[in-house]
Amino acid sequence: MDKPVLLTKDGITKLERELDELRTVRRAEVAERIKYAKDFGDISENAEYEEAKNEQGMVEGRILVLENMLRNVVVIEEGGSAGVIGVGSIVELQDEFGKQSFTIVGPAEVDVANGRISLESPVGKALLGHKVGDEVEVQSPAGERKVKISKIR
């Protein structure tokens, strides 16, 4: 049984674009590399051919993963209800280190470098259901710390 994949509408669009790119562009590029490598003759000792075949396997594997994710997608509504943190909420936090801003997303959309954290992460779990002004204890790699919720969008 496949596990549901929680995604926002933007997340679904992003995965659909990636899948389309892999199917239409990357497959053709890899097939062309394989064809080119075969033209060198003996493929048993052809590093270019081996590399192209490995890349083909990675592309096909990613296509299967994306197809499975999209087949099992559960759309999550963005934003919490009336000032309450939920999936899709953009949350501004204040702590002793200054201000930080995060968007709470499903696990498949995590991009920590761009401030997109999972609702299943320790910080995401701690923030869900809270309101502006609440002080929340969050677990971080450096240990437990208190943050104050200063803004929710």
C-alpha cells in the first residue's frame, strides 16, 4: 500500500514540471548519449556508454518516484485557519538569535535552504496550531530553545 504524499498545489505543479522535463527532455538527451557512445564500438569497455546507461537508470528511477508521488498525492490546503499556524503558513519567529521566517510544508516539499520546513520536523510540529504572540519550545540541533511567533501569513 502506497503512503499518501502531502503536497500544496504549488508543490504538485513543481513535481509535474519536473516529471515533464524528465520525460520530454532528459530521456531524449540520455538516449542520444547512449547512441553516441555505442558508435565508439565495443561497449564492454566503454566508460561513456556505462556512464550514459547509469544516468538513464537514474532518470527512469526519478520518473517512477515522481509518478508514484503524484499518484498518491493528497492536496493540503495552504495556511492555517484565522491566524493559526498550519501547512502553508509563512511564520516569522523571534528568538535570542534574531528573526527567522519559515514556510510550513509537507515532507515532499522541504527546502531548508529556502526556508521551507516540514510539518513533520521538530520545529514544524512545535509550531502547528499556535498563534501570533505564543512562545513555543522548539527542538533544534543545538538543543531546545524558546521562540516567539511574531507574524503569520
